[in-house]
Amino acid sequence: MAEAAKRLWFARRREEPDEERQTLMEGLGQTRALIAQAYSGFNSASDPDLIESYVFEINALQARYSYLLRRVKELEEARA
């Protein structure tokens, strides 16, 4: 029985990086879509305050994208 529990524990440990990577990849896709949407809003805006808000939004989304991409790379390096 202890051996079966150990195998289950190791199986779960192997799945965790895959689940985390999948979550990160989904976040990258969503963030990429939000960046495109923010750029679209920026390109159609004419009010200076609205333009400024899009600049801040784009910068924040790019920072999030960089973080997610860095985490994906860290996971891949850890697996190697």
C-alpha cells in the first residue's frame, strides 16, 4: 500500500509543472489578446486622458506578459 501511495505522489508531482505551464500558457494567450485590444483602443482614442490610460494599460499588460513568459521559461529549465 505504501508503494502505491508513493507512486501516486510522484505522478502528481510530475503533473504539477504541466498544469502550471498550461495555466501560464493560457494567461499568455489572454494577455496577448488584451494587449491587442488595448492597442486598438489606443489607436482609436483622441482624448489625451484616454490615450494616457491606454499607455498605462499597455505597459501593465506588457509587464504581466513578460512575467508569465519568464515563469514558463523557468519551468522549462527546471524540467531539463
